Amino acid sequence: MALTFGTDLSGKVAVVTGAGGVLCGMFAKTLAEAGAKVAVLDLNEEAAQDVASSIAEAGHTARAYKANVLERESLEEVHARVLAELGPCDILINGAGGNNARANTDKEYFEIGDIEADTKSFFDLDQSGVQFVFNLNFLGTLLPCQIFAKDMIGREGCSILNISSMNAFTPLTKIPAYSGAKAAISNFTQWLAVHFSKAGIRVNAIAPGFFVTKQNEKLLFREDGAPTPRTNKILSATPMGRFGEAEELNGALLFLLNNDAAGFITGVVLPIDGGFSAYSGV
């Protein structure tokens, strides 16, 4: 991969949460290729180890850590190990997040009779499911910032990059909790950018549009590989007419972490969406 903008992260320590997944695993590999020593954090230790091993096999430095972003004690334990094994954190990528079926409605629109029908309407949303989605996305970003950003105080060239979503701009149907939680991430990114502006820590976010991942694959394609109706709606609302390729996030990642190219950029949420946010539908 050609490193866009010549981003050189040699000597930097990057911590990536949710790094056992498709997109954040790729981020971890990209940061390692740019020269960073990478701490690969995920609740799924095996998935984290697979990513770290892949990085090591490519000749770069990475360590895998089992971490629960909703438990401060877990994060503090991992932080101590990262300090001892890799050094203080320079870059934090908050990629842990996701949705849960308990916080989704079955239908896009509420219709008279849905309360009595065998369908999960807005009125049937599970409180614990909604809380889980909000906690995983918002607290799962806030807590790692509290733990790892302490390393950044008083040091030059440090950045936090959060993962928002196009849901934060315009909520998608059926997934109110996830959309609201990602909107909170965008708002928190702006708040934290202002809060840390005097400490020299830049805080930004990227907002991916539609990319195929393990989490959403079954929603987008049937078992035979045919697109679902939701996929057809997504692509008809995406001017470029396709899903994004994971690697197409790398340019934004490396740009926002490049202090020479983006040193005066903080508090932005950058859409990477094939024009989805620009299209009115007509």
C-alpha cells in the first residue's frame, strides 16, 4: 500500500480498540505499515491475536490485548501492559462499537395495528438492548479516552480518532439506538477537540458510509449472495452506486493522523460515503 500523504508514524504507539474486526483490523495494519507500534485491542482475544500476528509476519510491531471497553479496570490493566511493552500512547483509534438486534424495530414505518401484531415496533424496543448499544458506542469511546489520553498530555503530535457513521448525520430506519449513539460520538468528538485544544491533542472522527463487514453482511446479502432490498435502497441513495472498499478509509485515516498535513484540523467528522450525505434523493 502506498502511504498517502507520506505519513510517517515511526516511533509512535497506536492503540486501536475493536481491532479484531474487519475495518479496525485494517486500521491497525495500516498504522503498522506507516511505522507505528500497534496495540491491538478487542474483547475477542483470538481475533486480536490474528491481527497482531499478521502485522508481525509483515515485519512490523504489534501486540494483542483482550480488552473490554466498558470496564475501566480492564482498560487500566491493558494500559499498564501497553506502557510496559510498547510505550506511552500517541494515537488512539476508538473503533469498538456496534449494534444489537434488541434495539431495532422490525419495520421502517409504524402502522396502525403494529402494537397488537406479531412485530417489534418502537414500543417494544428492549431497554437493556438500547442501553447496551449506547454504552458500547459512547462509553466504549469515552472510557478509552480517559485511560489512554493521559499518556498524550504534554507530548507533541498526539491524536484521537473516533469512528462515527453516516447514521450520525441522517438516522437510518429500524436502528434508532445505533443512529443516536453514533450522533453522540460525533458530538463528543467536537467537545473533546475543544477540551483538549490547549493540551495539543487533536481529536477528529471519520464517518464511514456503507461498507460490508461481518456485522452487517447478513443484512445486505442473502445466503445465495443476492442483494437484499435494504442493499438496493442503500445503493440507490449512494451516488457512486456501490459499497465502499475497506482500503478507501485509509487515506482519511492517514491524513487526519498526519501532523504535517492536518496539524490545524481538529473537531471534524469526515464523511467517507460515496456521496450518500450529499444526495437528496431527487
